[in-house]
Amino acid sequence: SYLTKIGDKISIKASEKSQKLVKSYIEMEPNLQVQDWLEVDRNNLQGQVKAMPTREDVQIPVEEQLIVELCSR
């Protein structure tokens, strides 16, 4: 994981191996849905954080209380 803020740009490492891996994934999943709070430039293999995600944006089941308990240790 990595902490980001609005306006941060995210790109793929310049190594040929990393770029090849991401390009192959994009080809396998051409209709991959991206969250509304992200902007993606598939041609240049980069993205930008447009907004901070809300709780409703998280699509996996999360028990917030367990996270709070873990972090408070």
C-alpha cells in the first residue's frame, strides 16, 4: 500500500520488465473498470488521483472496527 493525496501521479517503473507486465495485463483486460476517483492513461501507463475514495467506493468487505483495533495496539 501507499499513501496518496489528490493530484498525485502514479506511473509504472521505467524498467522494461515492469512495462511489459502491465501492458500484457491491459491487453488481457481491455475493459477493466477503474474507480471514479482515479484517472488512468493506459497509453502512457500512468494515472492520477482525482479525489479521495469514500467508504462506498470500497467494493471488498471490510470490518472497520478490526482495523481500528489493530492500529490502536
